[in-house]
Amino acid sequence: MKQCISSLRLDALADLVSRMGQPAFRAKQIFHWLHQKQVTEFSQMTDQPKAFLARLEEDWTIAAPTVRRRQQSKDGTVKYLLELADGNCIETVAMQYSYGLSVCVSTQVGCRMGCRFCASTQAGRVRNLEAGEIASEIYTVQKDLNQRVSHIVLMGIGEPLDNYEAVLDFLRIISSPEGVNIGMRNISLSTCGLVPMIDRLAQEKLQITLSISLHAPNNPMRSKMMPVNDAYPVEELLAACRRYQKTTGRRISFEYSMVRGVNDSPETARELARLIRGMGAHVNLIPINPVDGSPYTATDAQNVRRFQTLLTELGVNATVRRRLGSDISAACGQLRREEAARQAAGTSPQKP
Ligand code: SAH
């Protein structure tokens, strides 16, 4: 498979252009075509010499996924099943907020983290996405909705810190003033808690929001839900979070998906408060989205509120995440899974 040229940061593109004996200004021009104009064919770069474009095309492609399925919710949320050049599918979700259009991107085809409640990981990881493929999720949404994307969350399929280099390149490309220029402060990266990678990310000193999928305040409970906890237990994860805050000066937020009878008792709320009190961190509570084949069911709204109230009383800032697209959204990863099942059964996909 050819590599995607939109995966190259401006400096890497400049190296390529100079290796090919072209004047340096071409790098910026090509970057503009790719990330501002968001062209999907080399022939659309009309200010470039034809021979140069032909040579580029021999070695490079431009990621341009096709919309395989598209579901639109009453609240405006749109969920896309996107097909990549090699036939693999990923999911991307566009959400309308008062402050703008936020897009939830996938970073891998599948995932190998094995969280018990998550649909994206059930068939494992197929491959990493390239930086340009992740960027193309944003561009596809912008084109489809004819609206500027203002915010990004790396919370789709995949574990961003398990695809570190590509994700970092993506962040640099997408926030570049030479491209779509989405500010780092408008980007959140969510991780299940790969401690060495959190430390590495801290050193980059980015202005992004780091979100930790905590989901439980102690090791027995968290290990049952998330196998990654056996490698990086709660106390190591929290220590890494504190280091991250210290190094970057940025507050962390914690994701807490609530599972009935598993992690939603008042005692658990107290334990959570003891664990993270004083960090100034924010907790996002969200009732679990039930996944086929998983024994977990969601905490009811009343108990979610009770949990939130308790945390707040104990000095921990917690909000209940508004559920957008609940009429369409199967939990993240379900659309891709349905598609795989449909292909296995030999039935044709629904047209978008
Ligand atoms: N791998 C990263 C990002 C992708 S998952 C991570 O683990 O953070 C994005 C968020 O959705 C995570 O907090 C994840 O734990 C949560 N999640 C996954 N499946 C879910 C489900 N069925 N219901 C509720 N939250 C879920």
C-alpha cells in the first residue's frame, strides 16, 4: 500500500520536496492543497508542475475515505462508517454543540486494549491509522456537513497512545496554521491509561485536554473492567496523571462509564473522591452504552445523579455527559461490528 502524503508534517513534506529537487516553497503549497483546500487528487493541485505531480503519485496517495453508512440523529449528531483505501472500516461521529461542531475520530482499525464494555475491541486490532487518515475523518465530515469543525475528541475506535507517532503527527498537522488550524485547546485525547505513553506525551507539553478512562477507583474493580489495569494499576496511573498535570500545567479529566451494580455504589463514589480529590480534575459520568455480548447494563439516571451529587459534596467536580445521538448510536464500534457481521453473512450493506 502506498503511504498517504497527508500524513507528512510540514517539515517532513519539506524534506521530501527538497529530496525531489524541487524548490522549498512547494512544500507549503502542497500542504495547503492537502489540509486547507482538502483536495483528494494530485491533479487538483493546479499550481504544481505536472511532471512533479506524476512523480509524487508514483509513491504517494491522498487519504479520501468513502462514506459507507451515515446515520443522522434528531439532535443533529451524524455517525459515519468510513471505508479506507484498503477496505477497512472505521467510525467517525460529528456532534453539534453550542460552541461549534465537534468530531470524534478513530485512531486505529479496531483496538487491542480489551475493555470488557467496549464494542471496538471485541475483534482486536487490525492496524494503526496513518496521521493523514485520521485527518481525512475531519475533512470528510467538513465536506459532508459543509461546516467548519471546531473541536476534536480522540475517542473513537482505537487507543490513541497505542498509535503514538501517527497521533502526534495528526495533532501537529490539524493544529497547524498552514492547515485547518484547529487549536490544541479544542482537542481532547482519551486514553485507557498507558502510563509510559502518558509520561511521553507530557514531555510534548501540548495544550490539549488529556482524558483518562478511569471507570473504577480500585484495582480489583478496574481490572475486571479493563485488562490494561493489570499492566498499569490505579496508583501508577494516578501518579502519572499528577506528573502530567505538573509538567504541562493542564488539568486532566476522568471518564467514568457507569455500570449497574459494578462501579456505581455510594461507597465507590466515596472511594473515587478520596482517590482524585485535590487534583482539580473533572469527572465525566456517562451511563454505559450496552454492547451485545457484554453482561454490563447501564446505571439508571437516578443513581447517576446520586453518584454525581456525592462526588460534588466531597469536593470533586463531576458532570453527567449529555447523551447525543442516543436514537442512532449504538456504542462506538458497533457500526463497524455490524458491518463485519453483515459481510460475513454475505448480505449487502445499506446505502448511506
Ligand atoms: N481508547 C481510548 C479512547 C476510545 S474510547 C480510551 O480508552 O479512552 C472513548 C471512551 O468511551 C472511553 O472512556 C471508553 O472507556 C468509553 N467507552 C467505550 N465503550 C463504552 C460503552 N459501551 N459505554 C460507555 N462508554 C464506553
